[in-house]
Amino acid sequence: MRTAQRPLDILVADDDPLVAGYFCDLFTTMGHRPVRVGDGQAAVDRALGTRFDLLLMDVEMPRKDGVAACLEILARQPRSVIIMITGSDRALEHVLVAGAKAVLHKPVSTRTLRETIALSLGSST
């Protein structure tokens, strides 16, 4: 159940510990190396201090929402690959304008996640 030819370093940013834990467990099962943060500012700080292959970021988080975090990261690291996740439709336009490669709706199936990662990174599953 791998999504890439090599293990990926993935930043998981979600303020819900259950959701973040789910994605971290799933990525670990896929053979990747997830790192978890609980808010948008922590995502920016961690992303700018470490090179990640992929960032999975919730849209609605404390301290800095996912859209603002995405904009800040991409302004300083334009090659970053960011996939946003949301349980709401209200922020979709803002997310895509912010430069995210994709937006996924919670709950996210394993298959959809693998396909989205492959498309976002330009690789096959």
C-alpha cells in the first residue's frame, strides 16, 4: 500500500489529534515518515525549518489557518507540495487560490489519498 517509489517525509498539520493520528498511522503503514503538528503557525515553522516531500494541511486550524499557512510556506518555498484537507466547502476557492496542489474532503479514503499524492507529486502508485 505504498504511494511513491521511496519513503516520503510528510508534514501532517491538523488540530484534531484523532485526525492527525489517523493520517500519521496511515502514512507510516504506507512506508512514509510523517511528522505531526497541531496548528497553522507550527506548520509554517516546521515546514520552513525542514524539507518535506509533502505537506498535508487542514484548512481550519488555530493560530494560523491552513490557507494563510499555505500562502506563507509557498511564498518562501514555492516548490512545496501542499494538499489541503477540509470538512467544509466554504473555503475551497481560497484554498486553490493559495496554491495547494489539491483539496480533499474529510473523511478521506485511503485510495483517494494515495491517488492524490501520486498526482500531486507526479508519480504513479
